[in-house]
Amino acid sequence: MPKSAFLAVLCCLPVFLSACADHSPGQNQPLPARRWMFLGLPDDQQRTIEQDNPNIDSRLRGIAIISKVELADYQEYQRQKQAGRISEEARHGDYIYYAIQTARDAGPAMVMVTARYKAVVAASPSDSRLIDR
């Protein structure tokens, strides 16, 4: 092969390889949108005690230590906030997510349970202290 033909093939090789890479199956698929999670879980999931501690006493298995998110009205959120019961909160879109922790007597042990809620809230300047997470 003449030297000029070899150089021409060598120059075209990167273009050919990049063209193949761009058209390989599945490469140009959009990534799925990541679900927003409050306290590490999507709205429709709960966490049970044995998920955090697989060796837990069998009498405690099945206890939800973080609940699914329940819909609440904004007035209820304000009442819980005023009473100082909210342990965590975050603003996401048109919702304010909040959590209330309580101790539950589960027989052989006291268990901290986190109930999660969300309330529709209209955007206002007084809510600007809340951070999107």
C-alpha cells in the first residue's frame, strides 16, 4: 500500500469510529428523569425497620419507620409548624413537604417513626426561606 493511501485511511479512521459510536444501539437514548425524593424516598414508598437493620428482633419487623407521603392541606401544615412538630421540611414545585417524628411503643422497644406529608402552597415572598432540595 502506498504511503499516501495509508495516511488517508489513518486520517479517516477516527471519523469512522466516532460515526459508529454515535449510532450504536441505545447510545442516544435519553436518560430517565430522576424522581424527586423527600427524606431519601419517593412519595409512594415507605421504609420499614428491617430495611435499615436486617437483624432486628422479629417482633419489630414490618414497622414503617418512614411513611409514604400523604396529602395534607396548607392550613394543617401551618398548624403543625406553629406547634413546633415539624422535624424536616422542603419546598418542591407547588408543594411543601414536611415530616413529623413521633416515638412509638412497639412492645420490646420504642421506635422513632417519621410521617411524611405534602401540602399545596401558593408561591409567596414569605416562603422564600424554604430551599428547593
